[in-house]
Amino acid sequence: MNAAQAIDFYFDLSSPYSYIASEWIDAVAARHGRTVEWHAILLGATFQAAELKSPVSYPLKREYSLRDFERSARFAGVPMTIPARFPIPTQNAARVFWWLKSSDPGRANAWVRECMRAYFTRAVDLSDPAALEQLAGQFGLDAEACAAAWNDPTWKVALKSANDAAIARGVFGAPFFVVDGEPFWGNDRRAQIERWLEAGPF
């Protein structure tokens, strides 16, 4: 096992569990001398490939799921209030991530954290172009350049390629982690990931 091998972290910007995971994955990796490779994807694409639907789309699962999102956030010490409009499409914010990642991966990761915190604590609608431009400006980006990026075929293709690559790797949900080739699905796999990083395969 290569101790320096990066952890692959797949997330959707409107996934509550991805949001929680985004708040701990870098620190966990750093404690074990690892880095994290962030991958913005769209759950809709993975659900379609896996013939799945969001748990909130099933009446029997919806209320439990909404309760568990916020309970899991409280357990992790992460502020969260599920917005009235949930879930939302996040392809524009994800395209901005891939645009930023092409030149500054750290800035791209920070953008994701900014977007998720804005959505899950202030109900900023990431699917609304005007709201997303405003958020980009507050984050210190050129809002017009961001809008140009999410409308640019280059970054549309980049996001689609990321979805296709994730599906080809077996990713069917988010958050999804790959550690030394071992897949872990879900924010609730944190303890297993930490054990793996500390002691190796089990």
C-alpha cells in the first residue's frame, strides 16, 4: 500500500451527506499523511446508471431521510438546515468546480465548501444563476467569468466525463470514497475509512 496515495472523494453539491463528509475528509486524510482528490459529480447520473432514485423521492423513506440528514449533521458538529427546495440541480456550480480545478485545485475545493455551506445553512439556491453569481462574487471570484465557465462546452464536457468516469469506477452514490482501491459509500463509513488509514486493510 502506498502511504501517500490520494483518497478519491466523489460528491454532489446538493447531497447532505456529501456536505457533512466535505467537512471532515481533508482533516482525516491529513492525519494519516494523505491528500484528497475531489470529484464533483451529479447524483442524477449515477442514480440513472444504477437504476436508483433519491431516498426522498419515496414517500415511505422521505421523512426518515430528512430527519437523518440533520441528525447526522448534529452528530458530526456540522450546521445544517435542509432547505425548502431540496434537492436541486447543481450542474452549474459543479462546472465551476472543474473550471477552477484545472488551474487551482485548492480553490476549487474551497468553492465546493462555500457552495455547500451556503445551501445547507442559508438556503442559497445553487440552481438559480443569479444567486450563484452573487455567491461567486462573495467568494472572491469574477461572477461573469463563472457564468461563462458554466455555459462553456468545455466544462459541460468535463462534468459529463467526470460522471462517466465515476460510474465506470463503480460509483453509484455520494459521498463515495476510494482508498487504496477500496470503495466506501456514505458519510457513515468514516470510522471504517479511519481504521483503514490507520492500520491498513481489514
